[in-house]
Amino acid sequence: MQYYEDIEVGDTREFGEYHVTADEIVEFAERYDPQPFHTDADAAAESAFGELVASGWHTASMCMRMLVDGPIDDRASMGARGVDELRWKRPVKPGDTLSVRTEILDKHVSESDQKRGYVDSRVEGYNQDGDVVVSFIALGMIERRGPDQ
């Protein structure tokens, strides 16, 4: 288990592999973001994208799944304070394979609760060609081993 004290600013990781399907794109969009370029291949062909594309919210969710299965699973995570600078950089299409890259940007101990530390990480989701498709700053909370450490 990795605690706050084990994390260093500048640490980077690359991990995950998520295969995107048309069915999943449509299913997510029909439920949460029912715009035609996410739900209908024919309508998407006539859109600015020229083909079916995943919702940005879906893209962020796929990356979140890889984060949970990756570094969050190995950490004493206490949740998150939010995200900053969420950007959808490129459309995600059926057949894409996504992965994630993280870099620790900053860390500090909570002033209100010495049992937790705050760790800010740049998160980038990228496709099989190495193109960044989504980026954001994750504002994590990580348990400390103890207040004197």
C-alpha cells in the first residue's frame, strides 16, 4: 500500500488498456449525453466529427476506471477534492485503445486533518497512436501513515 509519504513530486506512471466499442459509446451517450454524434452513426457521419465519437464525459470515465484499477488500487486513497483543467483534446472513436499517464505535480499535508495529504496529479488519457485525448489535474486525498511522518 502506498501512503502519502511514499509519493514524490515528479513521479510518473503509464498504465491501463481500455478498448472502446461503438456499442459502449452509444450506450453511455443514450443514458448521459444523448447528442446525435454520440448516439447515431448516420447522424455522426454528417457532423463535424464525420463519425461516431465518445462523449467527453465517457472518455473521462474510461480513464477513471483505469485509474481505479491502476494507481488508486495501490494507494491509501481517501477520495478526491475534484479536478481542475479538464480538457477533451481529441475525439475518441470505436476501435481506439486508451491508456493513461500520470505525473505527480504537488503534494502537501491537509491543514484541517493531519491524517491526510493532498496530492495533485496531471492525468492524460491517450490513444493507441500516442495522441492525448483527455487531460485533467486530479486533486487526490491520500492517507498518511501518521501525523509525525
